[in-house]
Amino acid sequence: MTCTEPGCDGAVEDGYCTVCGTAPAATAPKAAPTSTAPMTAPTSTAPKAAPETTAPKTTAPKTTESPAARTDACAEPGCDGTISGGYCDTCGTAPAAAGTATASARTTGPGTRGSARSVRTGRSTSSKPSARGRLGAGLVDVPRVPRIHPSSAILADPMVAESKRFCGACERPVGRGREGAPGRTEGFCPNCGTRFSFAPKLSAGDLVGGQYEVVGCLAHGGLGWIYLATDRNVGNRWVVLKGLLNSGDLDAMAAAVAEKRFLAEVEHPSIVKIFNFVEHAGPDGVAVGYIVMEFVGGTSLKQILRNRRDTDGGYLPVPQAIAYILEMLPALGHLHSLGLAYCDFKPDNVMQTDEQLKLIDLGAVIAMDDQDSAIYGTIGYQAPEIAATGPTVATEVYSVGRTLAVLIMHIPQEGGHFGALPGPDAEPLLARYDSLYRFLLRATDDDPESRFASMEEVTDQLTGVLREVLSADDGSPRPGMSAYFGPPRAVFGVAAAMKPEAVVAGLPVPLVDASDSGAALLATTAGTTPEELERAFADGLRSVVTGRAESVEIPLRLVRAALDVGDPAQAERRLTELADRLPGDWRLAWYRAQAGLLAGDLAAARAEFEAVYAALPGEPAPKLALAAVAELAGDGPGAARYYDTVWRTDRAFAAAVFGLARVRRGAGDRDGAVAALDQVDRSSSLYTEARVAAVDALLAERAVAELNESVLRDAGRRVDALALDSKRRGAEVRMRVLDAALAWLSGGGAATNHAPLLGVSLDHAGVRAGLERCFRDLARESDDMWARFELVDRANAIRPRTTL
């Protein structure tokens, strides 16, 4: 839609013109902007990293034009301003269309898809708009930040703290006080002689660029002072001017120029909007550049964290912190899609207004292919290799991981900056949420190649971690679709002892990469053994290879076929042939683990499944596989931990609940085993199997001394409630209860309740009669003549004696 304002040729996106910012005359409800609360600007927590290199894209800055004038009362809650020129003269908000409620539209920018040695995504993602007040894939209720009048954010005495004054050239402290005298705000560095100045260059009433009237200082950040101003040309709407902290810092000046050139390209609802770039001569006559940005009212995540710590001494709840990070990942991905790196992601630079989050400081943004400009960032958040590699997606991922860690737990200080992450032994939070720990380990791995390859992958895995965290906190399952695995193929370990072959046959299969040249051929080819598949692929492979990239999905399918027929040696041989083509690919580890499982090498299988878990910490499939291997290896506690995590999070993995019940039963926790099996929903196809297994858990391997009437009647009620489709199965289940009852009675037990048990009285005569009926039912169902004879003999032997 083209803007209807006179003289403007901009396009309307998300309800507003991309050039003049005006909302068109509405024929349908449009969302109104929500930036009306004060800005808590980021403060530099440490000296900026030593300048590195990497040249910004160039583009002309966008300028604003005056919209049609309106003089109505502002409809924003708590605001008594009037609408002039299309915007409120108090809060700066555009009025909502008549008869419509103000809403906030949220979209997701395209993620960057990069290559990685450990993870393949094979698809694109798009986030649905979050429900109002809910972030983190719509799963988390996050406290809303109230809007505050912009003028209340103005600093009464703007000053850069002495502890944050550093030379822009050599990073040495400058402007520090001595012998009781305060430090100088302007001067020269005693180490290298570079001029420094930390005094604001603008005062209230100054007119910048002939358009922006300064109201006061809001805060200071790593690259400059931030001022609140009004835009005289656009209805006196509130804007923010960002200048240089130290005009003698040539790198800082260059960074500001870089912003001028390419930041006008950035259009994303979660990134502060750049309106203009202007220059203004300071008191010394030197022209200083200022970026004109939208006013983003609210509170930074740093301040939200500080308020939390001041209130109860703690950190942000893990779900809330994850929700904040997930909300910002599309914005970072959008920058990456433009070839830009944010470089300074940290709590200081994310602002929450109402239920919306935005990146507010673009001072460190540069092009990833820039080999000349300085790189700015904050020690403790910045990736260690950035000096050598320059900004990359991997360095951005590192900052995301560090930011999440700072929000949720104590990070030890090293030299005044955040140091190494603690481990589960030192941080109980990481011991409680193992998947969160694995996520942080991968995001902040010392090897950039081992980190997540894109913000899309970070989103996928962190969303899975969030589901696990929420389920661990309240016990409610939160299933989600996987971008990497299909559903479980079968439920292993239900009625029989668990075997490796059953585990391999039941585990989920990695999804086929739709972009692979062999994907279409796989979808139309049937076969079970590798030999059958190879014959079916013969003609198709020739056409696939010719003129196109050679398929990797077809060889992987042949590996799976070898595993399905129980041939681990052939699977290993095929995996070895693929190793050079797919170095470090997690699918090779997934199939190699299954080959080790079939070969009886549980240690090797566990190591490979651990590698997949480390690469995909938000996926349930690796945890289910690890649980099965741990159970086969006799590690009950390890198996129980993984089974419990998978089952709590996603009830589609039914093998997990049967495994959890087996492990608990083996540890003597019968009540825990029964409680787990009772969680299987009545609508599940495995409901009956779970109820039968619960009866087994109550009675099997229980000594006579451990039996009592309460246990027997509980088992009886469970069997009575079953709707079994087989008379033989019903007889077998009833026999388990009646056998236990007879043993209890024979051991001296006596019923105090005369109610029947499974339709017979709970005494010797009644229980024997019930068992006789079970044996005769089994005999009638048997196809084996000799088996029938044996069952009839047992029925005659167990029947109660009579005097007739």
C-alpha cells in the first residue's frame, strides 16, 4: 500500500509509512505504536573491547515529513495530551483508528541459515504473533512494564561516573579523581595523549539540525550520550538523539558515520527505528553527528534484573528470561539476513515497553564483511575469538548465551567483568535444568564451529528447553513439533523385557532435508532391506546425481535400513563412507549410537547419544535414547532422570512412561511406578496397557509379608475398571490379583471388608473359585490340545473342596 500523505512516496508496512511514519486513513483497524514510557538507556558496564576491524553498507538516511494535522485528545491511558500533526504532544503516540483498540503487531524477520558441522535445520521457521502479555512462543506470562511520561526519564545531573571513564584509544582509565578532588570530564589521556571529553554536548533548548529541540539527557552508553528531544516538524513527537561519548575518539566517530549509512535499511518491529542523522556544531565549533531514533519508553532488562535483585536478592525466573531471549532472536536474525552483526547484545540493550521488547542501541552494529571498522562490545558478553574472526553469527550466538546466563544466575566476576559459566555442582539451577545447561554450553562453546549455526537453530532449541523447564516446574506437559525428528516409530518395553532391537525400531527418525536432491526419490521408493532399496534407487540415483548435488539423504536411508534389519556392521561401514561428506553431522552420531547399541557396545552408544543431546538440547529424542541405554546398562537413576524429563514434557513419547515405571519399580518405588502409569490418558491407545502394568507394579515380586488387603483391593478395582477386548487377556490379569490374594490368605491374612474382590469373596473358597474360573477360561481360549488339558487339570486342582 502506498502512503497517501501529500509529497510522500513511501510504502505502508504494518500500518505505518516507512518514510514519514504516518498512519493512513484507516479502512480497517490498524495497530498503534506503543512507545510512550521513559527510556532506561544502557550503561557501559566495562571498557569497550579493543577495536578490531570489520565496512558498513551505505544507504541514505530516511527523513520524516509532517503528517496531516489533527487536534484531538490523546486516547492513551493516563495521558492528558492532545493530538497535533498526527502524534500526541505529550506521549508521542499516534491515535488509534476510531472504534478500534490499540494493539501491537509482532512479526518475525527471516532467520539466517548457516552451515554447521553439528546441526542441520532443513527448514525455515516463522513465529506466530505472541498472545498479548505472553512471550516465549506464547508459553510464558511476563510482567508488563507500565508506561511513564517521557520527560520523567530526564537526568537532573547528567554525568559519566568516574569508574566508567576510559581512554578511547588505549583503554586506560581517565578523568579519575585524586586526593579528594573530583576527576576532570575533559582533558587528555596521561598514557597516550588522546583527548577525552565526557561532558554532554547538548543542553535543554538546543535546536539540532533545525528540527529537533533538546529537552534533556536521558542516559549515557558505551558510544555516546542519549538525549530526549521533540521533533518540531512532526507534531513535536518525542525522539531520541544519540551522540558521541568522546568526540576525540576517531573510532567512535567512524562508528557513528557507519550508523548513518546503513541503519536506515533496518526495519523490524523489535529493533529501534532510525529516523534521521543530523550534525550539530558544539561549543568548540566542531560538528558532531547525532542519530535520531524513535523514543522507546520502558525499562531495560538490566534494570528489570536489578529491580529483581534489590527486591528479593534473586535473578529472573528461568521461563521469563528465556521468553525475553526468544523474543529478541528474530530481530538478531533479521540483522544477520542483511549481513549485519549487532555485536553488543546484553541486558542493557534490550528494552521492555508494556509487553513489547526492542533492541535500543545500534551503536555497535556493523557489516559482517567490514574489514576496516572498529568492533565494539562488552567484555564478558563478547566472544573471545572476535578479534581474530571479526563479527560472525557464531559470535552473536555467544553473546545470546552469555546474556541468558547473566539474567538467570550468578556469574563469577573476573577482572571486573563476567567470567566463566558455573557448572551444575556450583549452580543448583543448572543441576535442575540439565537441558538448559547443555544449551548454554553449546551457545558459549570455545569453538565457534560447535555453536548453533543460526538464530533459527537457537530459537528451535531454546523453545524446546523452555517447554522442559515449564513442565518441570508445574508437571504439565508442553509438547511441540520438532524441526529435526519425526514422531516415535513404536513404543518399546511395554509388555516384554526391553531389548536393543526394540529400542532402535522405536526411536524417532531424523527428518529428511526437503532441499536434498534425493528427497523426492525417497518419498516414492518402498523397500525394507538395504539391498532392496539399492535396487529401487539404482535408476533414480543416476538421474539425481546428474547435474545436481549428490544426495546425502539416500545414503543415510540405507544406513537406517541396515539398522532396521539388525546389521550394525553394515551400518558402520556406510557411516564411515559418509564421514568425509558430513563431517560432524549429528545424524551420523545418531545412527552410530544405534549401531553400537545393536552391537552390544553400550558405552559407545551412550557417548554418541550424548553428542546428539549436546547438539540438540531442546529435543526429547536424544534423551529418550539415553534413558534406554542407561536402563540397559543398569544405571537406574540416570535412566529415570531422562525418562521423567521426556514424559513430563511430551506425552507422545509413551515409551518414556513405561521405562520410568520399570526403573522405579526396580528401585523398590512401587508407588512411584504406579503414579507414573496412572498419568497415561484414557484416550491413549496404551491406556489399557498402562493400567495392566500398574497392576503388575502393585503385585509382582512382592513378598507375602508386603501384601495387605488394601493393596489387593486397589489391584482389584483397577482390573474391574479395565475394558479388555480378549477373554484370555482378562483371565490372565484376574489371575495375577487372585494369585496374590491366595498367597496372602495362605500366609495368615484375613479380610476385614466383606466386599467381593473381582466378583468373589475374599476368602479361601472364593479366591479358589475365581482362580478355577480363570483356568477354565484360558483352556477354552487355547488352540493347543495339551495346553488345554494342563489348564483343566490346574483348574481342578485349585477349585475349592466341597462335602458333596
